[in-house]
Amino acid sequence: MVRTGAIVFFIGAVATLVTVAPLFLGTEPFPSLAYAVCMLMGIGFLIAAAGVLRGIAVQRRQARSSAS
């Protein structure tokens, strides 16, 4: 889950760089759909964070069962 989140985050980061580039180059901005793809960066971060939290929960359960 963390790996998937990192991939989605990377796609969103590249989309953000591509979308912001015309502002610095003085060319025509991309359509609104390109800005929506930038939201993948935040979604990827949330997926990765959920994967980390899930991993923590699994390790806690394993530690409790081995302590018993």
C-alpha cells in the first residue's frame, strides 16, 4: 500500500511540475483537467500514510500476541 501511494504521489508530482511549467515559460496554461491530475499527489500521500498506519497496527497485534 505504501508503494502504491508513492507511485501515485510521484505521478501527481510530475503532473504538478508539468502544469506549473507554462506559468514560468510564458505559454498557454493547460486545461483544468491537468490541474485535477495534480490532486493525485495528495491522494498518493494519503494512501501511503494509510499503509504505514496499517503496518503499525499489524506490528502491534503481532507484539501483543507474542507477549501473551
